Amino acid sequence: MVRFPGTTLDAATAAFLKANSIRAVCLFRANMTDAAQLSTLTADLRAVMGPQSLIAIDQEGGAVVRATWVPAPPSAMALGAADDAELARRTGAAVARAIRALGFNWNFAPVLDLNNNPYNPVIAERSFGAEPQRAAALALAWMDGSHAQGVACCVKHFPGHGDTSVDSHRDLPTVDKPVAALEQLELAPFRTASATAPAMMTAHIVYPTLDADNPATMSRAILHDLLRAQWDYRGVIITDGMDMHAIADRYGVGQAAVRALGAGADMVMALGTPQTQEQTVAAIAAAIAAGALPLAEVQQRLDRLAALARAYPCGQQPYGPDEEDADRALMAEGWQRALTAHGQPQRPAPDARLRLVMRQDVVSDGVSEAGVPAARVAASLRRLYDVELVTYADADAFDWRTLPRDGRYTVLASTSRLRYGAHARRTWRPDLHLALWNPYQALDIAAPALLTYGFAPPALDAINAWLAGTLPAAGRAPVPGFGA
């Protein structure tokens, strides 16, 4: 599976796909402008790659969405806070309807990682929670909804990315736990899903008690011995992006791809440049020619991929305005039911004057879309209050004591994934904290908080409804550390 730049299928990419019989692509935000453009692009890809095309997207919900104009799904942890499997199922179905209409037949979701490390830099609200049985139930309900609408799911990141403090996009994490502990937590949702998930994505993480020498993506002990042989998993195994620093910087993309296939992966996700994609193709071809990847095993992998494409054929389904409106209402319901109170927040008086404190810029961590701009949050709150906006460039340098003591009710809105440092934890004292992305930030600031688990417009609407007294914050954080 490859990626490519731009919003059209250029001649060089089309020629590369044809020459190498590649029929799988993953599209990202940079490939998209609107529905008409994206529908044309996926149609062009189908024309080049053929009827067994696999056109994939990361449309998890929350901050990890690529098509940003379709109904905005709540994040996994928002659904965990709502704790309703039927809501999760309907959400998965609505996500699938929207992306199926754009030409996708494979969604790299839902996330089965248990976020049992509050300092995890890359999972956090992408997880349904920390309790394995409930997280699995919600995730698999979401998956069932997607499958009912004709979009294959790929659960991730096997065997579990939740208890890491390093982002594998940047370095190679290690999860060093006894096998029994892994079986009780990290592995449990994946084992449950192995009976029905059509695809599973590997994690670029070392688990020393399972394989001391190789990250899971390149571990035969994990992919073949555990997942295939012990669990009897019959679906597709695809690697996470092989361009991530955890892999590319250590092993080289070509050699890493061969090792992943040898370990038991069916497909490598070669998301790098055209040059690294050429290197990957050449390395795989050389390994097949040398017998390092036996043809019989190669055929088994091709058969599994063909079966996936037949079960979830690539094409476009109509998505009318009435259906889209109903899905937007469903997503809004999810965001409303997720809204969670922490530390007994009190509403400001209806005639209160507010001071909103936020960071100046919007950021992406390379996985998620960029956060919500300060001006947009201010505009949302101004539907109810007189709002003065104060922004800062650096949380570690911003002096909270410089805020005027003029009676304004002070609201801090957090719009990045990174946790706050010691300076902010020690000195910032808002009247209300709106944790609009990473819910664990509410644990950093000594103030009552509302957790939304994401920053989509319906999340801001839910906050306004709470402020206006028309919506309770009835969600319950599905991870330890939070109370009413």
C-alpha cells in the first residue's frame, strides 16, 4: 500500500501503480479538498488499480479524520464516556456511509489500544478506554456498523499501543510487561476481535516478553506464532506506516518490508516517498526471487487481500442530503452524551463576562488534524457571553498572574494533545477548564473541567448547551483518574 502527494492522480503515480500491480492506496488530508474532487480521485484510482482496489483512510473520529467536511464523528473515548454500544454501532455505520460515498472501502479504525498510560503521546482519546472488555465491546459494535455499510475495518495497533510514552512515528517504544499482564490488558481486545475483524494493523513497538529482538511489525513470534497459529486469525495483517522513524531509521524501508512479510504480514504500508516505495518493491521482488519469501506464502497473502477486496468491493454509494443531515444529528448526539464533568464545574452567570485563555497556534501531531483555532472557540462562546480572548505562544512561559483581576470569569481551553508542564500545573488557575482534545490535560490544571474528547464543532455546541443549562455533563471518563 502506498501514498502519493497531491489531489489528482498524476501520470507518474499511475504508471508506478500499473507497472508494479499495486492496488492499494491510503489517502490523507493533503489528498483532499472537497467531495467532488475526492470522488474523482478515488474513481481514477479504481480505473488504474482495477476492481480489487483497496482505497483506505484513517477516519477514526475525533481529531483523527481526513475528510473533515462530512459529519464529524465523536472520538473513541467520547463513545467510551457515553458507554452505549448501540450508539457506537450507529456511529460506525454513519462514518462508513460518508466515506463509502467518497470511494473508500477500507477504514483504518477502530482503535483497540487500551489507553492505560495517561502520558501516552499518540493514543489518548483515540482509545475507547482502559477496561479491556468494555473497550472491545464498543469498538466491535462500531466495527459492525461499518461492515453493515460495506466498509472494511482494520483494528489497530496490535498487540497494543496504549501503555507507551513514546510515539512510534518518532522513535521505537517498548512495552515491557509479563506475558500474563499483556494477556489481561493489551492483548485482550485484539483476541476478542480476532474472530471477526477482517484486518489488523501491527504496532511498531518492542514487547520483550513476546520477542526481545524485534518490534511487533517484524516479529514472527507475534504475527505468526501468536496471532496466526495460536489465535487462528484468518484476516489480513497490514503493517503500520513503514516510513515511521521507529522502523525506517533503524532498519531501512526495503529490508524492513521483507522482514515484516517474513514475520507474517500480508501487506506493507509503504507510505514514504516514490524513492522509498521503489526501494520497497525492489527489496520484496529480490526476496521472492531468492526464495526468502516462498511463492506459496506470497500466494496465501494475495488470496487474503483478494478476499478482503471481494467482501468489501470498491465503489461509491449515494449519500443524499437527508441521510447526511440524519448522520450529523447522530454525531451531535454522541458529542453531547460524551460531555464529562471533572471536579464539579459551576456554570458562570448568564450575564457573566468571560476571559478565554488559549494557545495562539493550532497544531497537529502528525497523526491528528490540527486543533481548533482560538478565534473559533471565542466565537462559539460569544453566542452566550461577552468574551475577551487572551492567547499565549508558550505554555511554559505564559505568566497567569498578568491576567487582570477585573471580575471576569476565566476559561482555559486546551487545544493540543501534549500534556502541560510543571509551570502551568503549578501556577494556572482558571475558573473553568475546557479540555477540548486530550482529556488527561484536565489532570494537569487545578480547576474544574469539562472534557469533550475532541474539538469538532458539535463538541463546542455541547459545551454551549451545558453553559446554557440545557445539557447535563453526563459522560463518565472511561479511564482512571477522573471523578465527578
